[in-house]
Amino acid sequence: MPLEINIKHLENGPKTYQGEIELEDLNLDTQDELIRPCTGLDYDFTAEILDKNILLRGRIKLGFQFECARCLTPFEKATEITHWSQLIPFTGDEAPPLDNDCIDLTPVLREDMLLSLPQHPLCAKDCRGIDGTPEKSPDPQSSQTEVEKKPSAWSALDELHLE
Ligand SMILES: [Zn+2]
């Protein structure tokens, strides 16, 4: 089921929403062949009216099948946003369409999930790539200086890892 909330239901106070948007309702395209969603989107949040907005706070989670950017090994991992929040206006130009007082939140959750994805998924933080050769100098004492003098393309990738 797509996730719709009725704003009239929020007039008496905050309401909690828990459930799952199934993969076929999510319509999620990562535009990246290394990353494919493999579960529905799990959500658990409260919604409340704040001025002319709906404030959403909670967590959202989705399982993905990744292919490691270094060694190409496929692996599955759930991406979770544990302190998720969104402010959605329900009047004005930026408001999503209202249908019988209902707002479809599916696109909002989908976009936030996409934004949280890693640019270079790695099977392990210290993945050594296809040949498995450690990028080390023969002398362990000088290895640190070696890396500092000659930053490889991988050292930039080392900064990025899955949570
Ligand atoms: Zn790897």
C-alpha cells in the first residue's frame, strides 16, 4: 500500500504511523546499477500539525542489494534513517496534492531514502578490491608517509562507507 495520511485525523493531536510500503508501490529507481532495493520500505513515525505544515518524525528503513564498488561482490544491507524528520506544507505552492484530505507520503519517503544511499557502496570498510592485494608498502613504518605523499583514488573512497 502507498502511504497516505489524512490531515483531518491529525487535528486532534499527533498520530503514529507504522508499516511497510511494498517495493512495487514504492516505484524506486536508484539510477545506479550497483544499488537495487530488495525489501519494502519500513516506517515508524509520528505526524503532527505544526502551523500550516505536517511535521513527521521517526525512522525509515529499506533493504538494498549493493555491489561493492571495489571488488564487485554483491551484498545486502539495510539502510536506515533513525532520526528522520520532514516538514511538509499542506497549503501553498509547495504542498503536495490533497486528495480527500489525504496526502500521499510515498514520494517523500522514497526521496529521503535515495538521498541516504552511499555513492560508493563497499562490502567492507577495508575492502582491498578484486585482486585482494593490500595496498601497503613493504616497510610498515613508512606506509603512513607513503599514503600521504601519493594519495590514491581509493583513499578518497576510504572516507565513504556504509553506516
Ligand atoms: Zn568489496
